[in-house]
Amino acid sequence: MTPDLPIEHMIPDISSLELLLIFIAFIFGGFCKGFTGIGVPVIAVPVIASITDITLAIIMIAIPSVMPNFYQVWRYRESWNRQFPLGWLSILSVMGSGVGIFVLLNAEPKLLAQILGGLLTIYVISRRLSPFYLNDSNAKLLASPVGFFSGLAGGSTGVSAPVILMYLTALKLSREAFIFSVSVYFIAMGTGQFVWLAVSNLMTWELAFLSMLSLGPIVFGMWLGNQIGRLLSGHQFDSVLQLLLLALGVKLMVLS
């Protein structure tokens, strides 16, 4: 990381209301992860990107997109059945995230925001459609390109869920194996992304500290989501959440 890059270079002039909205976005992202299992970046990145800048959104989510997954890997470590090459997929995701950071450095922020909006729209539509399934040979064949392109999406837009979740859902994994697999992927891709951000002089010590601080509202949101999830059905909430994500996606595509 490069401590000589001033924090003002990355953080725009943000009002108190915008800071509050970012704080709420992290809480809501944690709440959704605790309530439905949906990843925090899917919620927090588009909200922050719509308020400030997509690059700042990706930097802010770098640490919290990795840390909560270590517990899930440890908890479900015995459920892994080696149904597909998870290790190779994870390695390719690191490579893809590096290419994604290069795109982030060289592409127009407006274009990346529009791509993010498109990915969110695809994600919502894929969750509404009936899932398709892959046999073992196709699962192994697609693991490498899925790993690379999901990493590319994560590095350039901060959201890789539309690619990786469609693939993992198509494998008909058990709930435990699914959680283990997606958690290993997010650790690998997120760690690689953090390193690429640092090498590219985007991640400073100050921004890393701010990213670490975002764990607080996320953990609180996860706790709240777990508590409410015991009392309410997640079906209606998930439908409302998908409408919100669709609205964010359209906003980013049309108004960026």
C-alpha cells in the first residue's frame, strides 16, 4: 500500500447526509447477508457508487467482502465434496480481478457504473428465472472461465455475484457445500483484489482503515438480520430486495 497518496485524492467532497447513507448501506448490506445470505457487496457497492464514485465503493468494500467468509469456511469445511475444481476457479478469479483493476484504472467511471447497473439487472433476472443445471463434465469445463470472468467483474465493478452465483446454483450443491464454496471464492477473489488495489496505488493505509471500520455496521446488520430472520419469512423481503436492486441497476445504467 502507498501511504504517500493523500486520502483527499480518493474521497470526494461528501456531505453528512451522504456519509449517513453510506453508513446505512453497510448496515443494510450486513442485514441482507444475515437475513437472506446475499453478499454485502451486492448491496453496498451500487449504493456507494450512486452516491460518490465506483472506485471508492470498490475500495471501501475490499476488506468486509473477505473477512466474514473465514468463519463460514471454517464452519462448513467438512461439507466440501470436490464436485468441481474450486481451487482452480479461485486462482483464476484472482487473475481476473487483476485484469478488472486494470480496467478500473483505465475505463471511464460512467461506463463502469453502467456495467455495474447491467450486472445488477442480470443478477435480479437470474434469481427470478428457473435455475439451469450443469453436469460434472460441464461444471469442470466452465470452472476456469467462470472464475476469471467473475473476478474480472468483481475487480472492475465490485460485484461478481451475477457470474459466480449463477454457476454455483447450477451445480445443485447442498446448502453447506454451496456456502463453503462461495466463501472460499470470495476470500480468494477479495484478497487478490485487495493486493491489486494496493499495487495499483488505489489502496492507501487511510482507505484500508476506513474499509476496516465498515466491518462495524456490517456485523451489526448481520446480527440484526439473523435475529429478524428467526421471526419472519424471507420470501417477501427477498422480493422487495430484488426490486430495490433492480431500481439501483436501472438508475446506474440510465442516470450515471
